[in-house]
Amino acid sequence: MEAFSNVVQADFEEVFRKDHKLKGKWKEQFFKNNNPIVLELGCGKGEYTLGMAKEFPTKNFLGVDIKGARMWKGAREASETGIRNAGFLRTRIELIESFFAENEVSEIWITFPDPQIKKRRNKKRLTGSRFLNSYSRFLVPGGLIHLKTDSAELYEYTDSLLRYNNIETDISTGDLYASELPDKLLSIKTHYEKLFLEEGKKITYTRFSLKPGAVLSELPGDKDE
């Protein structure tokens, strides 16, 4: 991973309650352009990050994950094929605010995350109130958040949480490929998504935005234990 110029890694101690040196400077120092930045949180092998980068060359895409063994594949492909608008950040998503400044990110994609339903630990769900409040501090006003998942539980939880906080969804469907929505972007399929579809699982999709500095409350019956 250290051999790739398109990868940023940071030790826990380096960013815990501290700002990373690239915070507020990703466009200038990492991507070296002024194009919008789009994050994919929990990017795995980077398939979605690379797919979006190919479709939208005038945007910068950054895949975020803690598992370097998976991310390595995407970083290598981007490097070998010359995809210059795709990069990767290896860190815990709990520390995401240490990396991005106010209004620095234009859009967020959350693709097939661990739903964390059985553990009943909201603070680990990437669409839980804790994380959404965090995203709102560095998203541009009106910046979109996309959730694509095979988990009906996570889809319903997210929808309920948004409604509880009076946040309207732009798009919400419990069966993406049976709807009229799929386009080149939504139809990018990761390895795991293909497996889910082969198993007959429905893919859900939700799109919404948050007000800058939003403070969401957790669902009354779903607070951390």
C-alpha cells in the first residue's frame, strides 16, 4: 500500500482528535485540481470508486476503508490503468472528521456496508445518527448521501431514522432493479452485489441530503446499549 501514490494511510495516534495534514487540502495537494470530491465509505476492493471515476472524469473519487488487503486491489488497478481521479484513504470511518474540512466533500456513497443489525449498536452503522451528524460537518450544502444495500433491515432503519428527524428522501426504493431508476451510475455492481443478486436478494437504494451542521437524534428504541 505504501508504494501507491494514490493511497493515504494514517496511524490511529496521528489522527485521533487531531487533524490530518490533508484536511482542507485534498483538491490542491492530493488530486491537484479543483473538481468536486466524492467519498465511498466502506469501499472494500474499490470497485464502485473506480466505476464512478471512469464515468465521471471531472469529479474526484476517494474510497475509504480500514482493510488494506481489499483496498490494495482497487489502488493497484487505478495506478496501472492511469485513473487519476480515484484515490484511497485507509482509516477508520469513526475518524473521518480528522480528514475533511467544512464544505470539502460534495457527495457520499455508502455501498453494501455491514448493517450492524444483530449487534444493535447504532454507533457502528454508517447511516446511524452519530455518523450522519459527522458527515454534515464536511458536506457541502445540499450534498447528497447515497445508500445502496441488500439489507432490508438497514434500508428500513435508515428510512425510519430520516423520517423521525423530518428529513425527506429524494429517492427511496426497496427494489432498485425493478424500478425505473437504474442508470450507468446505479448499475455499477461490486463483486458482493453480484453474489447478492444471484441469491435472489433485492437491492435497495436511498438518496437524501442533510443541512450543514445537522444534529440528528437516534430512534427512541434504537439507542446504544
